Amino acid sequence: MQFHRSKKFIYPWRNNNAFQLFVDGENYFPHIFSLIDKANHFIIIEQYLVESGKVTTQLINHLIQAAQRGITVFLLFDGYGSLGLHEDDRQRLRKENIQLVFYNPVRFRNWYKNLIRNHRKILCIDGYIGFTGGAGFTDEFDTEDKPQGWHDVMLQISGPVLNDWLTSITSIWSQYAALQTKLLRSTSISEAEKNMAGRLVVAHSPRHQEVSRSLIRQITHSQQIVWLATPYFVATRKLRREIKRAALRGVDVRLLLPNTLSDHPWVTYAYRNYYHKLLQSGVRIFEYQPRFLHAKVIICDQWVSIGSSNLDRWNRRWGMDANQEVNNDGFAHEVKHFFKNDFSQSHEIILANWNKRSWLQRLKEKGCQKIVFLLDMLGSSYRK
């Protein structure tokens, strides 16, 4: 695939990076905690979803141990996504001089401003290794103890692109306090590993949507495959149009979506109303069966995008997001393996069968989609 550069993107493509995919909490939580234990200088976490429980207790224990050996720890949690973080856990962190701040705390007098959220999921250690993806620090992602835990991925990042992540983190932290640490460059990966191109793309307002703009561009120029996994496919008309156009010109287009086993089943009914036209265009739709699919992963030929963006209307209006893009054949092969494994555990929606669904199901779809349009209309009128 040919990559089309644009001056409209904040950060450029950077070479000599390394990326590694971790699937499900049983794999990425132990790995992340072990790296926290090896930190030498600083730890930065920017996280939307944080709730007290086993996972967060483990995180706090590791962070406290790091702080006690002199590591500087910065925590920026979203004010709404962290409502489930108990006061005693907050005090445990503060007692160790860990810098804990909350993005846009929920206050009654803020009215609509309470809807503006930091939906990003980022962790950086010493400036040499980082993570992004869709997982939060809650027991919902604890697949080791909970077989029905949410299905998600985290991406490990090393290389020059990590400095762009640190720059982005610092720009948000500057609203609260200065980051009193030197941003280090990556020197930990071998020459044989650091051969991947990567770019950070961000989204922080309805008019600044690098994540979706980059995706649409890649879909438009795709030649072989467009596979997309997202938990809430309440996509814009423009994105749906480009997906259908790609399928009509012969590209293998597949959507990996949750069934009603979701934290918001009504959203599933809402986006099911799109299925008929998508299927008519040749798009293949798979609903993941074992548990709630929370992963946000996209692949177009050898281009991959992983991060916090759900590509839904709500986040487009109210959420700050960030994704890591990767251009590498080897990594694309790894991501294809992830998709194929999930496709094998999914129910494929077939047009002929879909047209036979009950009137009650059709009514649910129409009703839930009208709710989505109403929320989108209200959000649009306020943001203007």
C-alpha cells in the first residue's frame, strides 16, 4: 500500500521502532507489572477506566514499591472513568508522593462539560517502553481469574515514536503541573528488531479527528484487506460509505463486532441497523461469541492502527483518543493471526438469514438507532 503523507497530522511517520501485540489481561497485566518493577526513572499512566479491585490493587502495589525506591510516578485518570476508584486507594497513592490528578472531574455545575472525557489509555516507563490499547485497570479485563473477562489487546511500543507519545502526554499534563523529568530516548531494542515504521495519531475535538481521517484514507487506497474490530460500531456515514466502496471494488472487508454480550447491549442493536446495506455491498460481518469484544484494532493491507478510539459518534464528539499506527508486513501478519483466531470464534451474519430476523428485533434496532441519532444531534448542537 502507498502511504499518503499530510501536513495536517501533528506527528510524522518515524522509522526504527518495535511493536508487540499482547492479547487479553492474562498476558498484558503481568508483563506491564514486571516492567514497572524494573523502572529506573519515571512511570507515566494516562488512563480513562480505573476501578478499585484486584487489578487496580496490584497496580497500586507495584507503583508504591516503585515510588519507595525513588521512581517518579505520574498518574492522570479521567474524572468520570475513575469514579469507581475508592478514596482509600487514592489516599494510598498520595501518601507515597505519587502525583495523582484527574481530568475534568465530574461536577454538577459543569453540565455538558462533564461529557468531555479523556478516553486515552497510555503507559510509559522511563521513556524507553510504552503501551496503548483499549484496556483499563479494572477487573473486567482480568481474564486470568474471569474466563468471561473482556477481550482486548494492548500494544507495546519502543523506538523514536515513543517520544511523540511523551510530547502528547506532556501537553495534557501541562494543564495540571510540569512533568519534572527528562524525556529519554529509546535505546533498549536491538538493531534487528527496530525496523518498523510508526506514527501517533490523535483525536481531541470534532474538527480534529486524525484517527478516523487516517483510517478513511487507508480504506480508500486499500487493495487486499480491510479488517476492523471495534466494540461500538456507531460509525459515521462517511466511514460506512468508504467501507462499502472498498468491498464493492473487491477488497476483503470484514467487521469484527460484539454480539449483545456487551456493557451496552442497546448499542449493538443500534449498529445492527447498518448490517443490511453493508452485507449487500459485500462486507462480511462477524459477531464475536465467547465474551465482550472490547478491542479496537484495524488493518488495511500492511497498515495497522491500535489504540483507544472506538470510531463511534460519541467519542468523536466528547472524547480525547490516541492510536498507534504501524506499517510493517511482519506485524501485519501478527495482527491477521489475531483476527483469524477471533473470526473462528464468531458467528458470521449472512444476508439471507439476516433478512429473516423477527419484527421485534427490527423494532429494537430502529429504536436504538434513533436514540443514537438523538444523542448525536444534542451533542452536535452543544459543541457548536
